[in-house]
Amino acid sequence: MNAIEIKGLTKNFGAKQALKGLTMTVPQGAIYGFIGENGSGKSTTEKLICGLMPFDGGSIRLFGRSGDDADVRASIGVLIESPGCFPNLTVWNNMKLQAANLGIKNADAEIRKILKTVRMEGAAGNKYKNCSLGMKQRIGIAMALLGDPALLVLDEPINGLDADGMRIMREVLTELSRKGHTVVISSHILGELEKIATHYGIVRGGKMLCEMTAEELDAGCRTYTALRAAEQNRAKAILSCRYSRVEEDEAGYIRVYDAKTPEEVVVHLYENGITVNELRRAKIGLEEYYIDLMKEKGENH
């Protein structure tokens, strides 16, 4: 069963059409990386999934039922923009208030379990306003987990986190997926998203450009030969005369995308009197795949 099935979704804000017949399929138990530029329709789609605003056309089904079904709505946990917490209350008391709003029985036991899940059990007595950004993001996920929702919708939960905060967030989301929760997560930090996502949806201009599994992404990512040479600038110029796409990356490696084998590149440089010092074969990641896709779609419009 799919956790989310969206067909032909449209949403207008006055004269502006934010969503233009968007489709989306999220399998149950997936960590679904929802990717797109600012203004592409990600946050609008997430808010519509969560029932935070009405849509103008199309359909949303959650776990095989209509998206406006009250029981289905109760199975969604949400963190969009920032947690709705009282700054002067402790983490524990904010959780208690939310549990009361949801009518949760045995709230204390559930709160303890959730705070342990998000690695916040030692901060229960901290006032919310004194928590770091990473702690606040985890508190937001903790609030969303109250009531044991089957679906979590998280908007930019890893933005602004330091390396340790991102590591903890990865562990938390991976653990939730293992326990059967479905997670929809949007983020501009594609390198981090690539480490946890099992499925992807790339949206642009209110339309879904493509959806794929992590395995399909890996298969679709182009390989390249990366090298450092004794005469780097001359090597790049010589290779550019033979190959259609030659670039130098931020780490100082020359990338050749359309060579049949790395050995072919080495031989060509050797014949031109240039020695290769380092050589490896690699694949582009999610971020470069996304950038290439945006360029390709831009050229076709």
C-alpha cells in the first residue's frame, strides 16, 4: 500500500497557480526526499497533504483512503517551518500540553519514549527558548511523533544544523523508518538527504518532474573519470579538445564525463607529455544530478 497517492493536484493563490496538476506517490515505510527550488510548490504540497489548506483540484489519498478522512488525518505528524512551542515552558511541559490537546492516555510514558527516540531525554527540563537549533528541530519531531502517527511530514528539518546535529537527525529518521513510519522530508541540503532517502520526488513550477527510488537514482547518475595531473591547466585544455564535457571541481580534480575508460584518458595525456598523479572513477551525487536536471529542463523551456 502507498502512504500517499496524489493525482492532478492544483492550488491557486489568487492569479498565481502554485500547483499545476501535480502527481506524487509515496510508498508506505519510505523516507521520501521531496526536492525543488524555492517557490516550486513543496511547502504548498506538504500543507495540502496535512489538511492545513484546501486545494482547488485533483485528489489526495492517504493509506488508501480519502485525504479528508478524520481517522487518516489523525495518523499524520507534522513539522512545517518551526515547532509550535511556548518559549518559557520546559521541553517536557510543551510535550505535555500537546499530548493533552491530542487526548493521549499514558502521556508521561509516551513522552519519555519519544524523547529517548529523538535523543532528547536528558533535556526534558530545559526551557524551550534555551535549546539549540538542533535540539529545537528534534523537539519539533518529538511533538510530531505524539500519538504514534503513521506518516510524518517534515519541512526542512535539517537546515541550519551542525555536523553532529545532522548525524543525530539522520539516525532518528532512519530509526523511525525501520519502525514502519513513512517520512516525507524536504531539504535543500541534498548531500544529507542522499544518505537517508529511499525514494525521491523532484518538483519544479508546481509539477512533478520525476520520481525515483534511491536505486534508480544511483543507476541514473553518470560516472566520470577524476584526475590530478602534473600540469593541471594544460591537461584540462588538452582533454577539452577531445571530450565534450571536462570540468574542474571544487577539490581541484579534473572531471571527464564521456571517456570510455580511465586508462584512455591517461594514455591521451601521456601521449601529450603530461603525467597523471591521481586517478579515480566516481559517480555524481544527488546534488549534481538535480543541478543537471534543472539545467536540462531549463533548456527545454
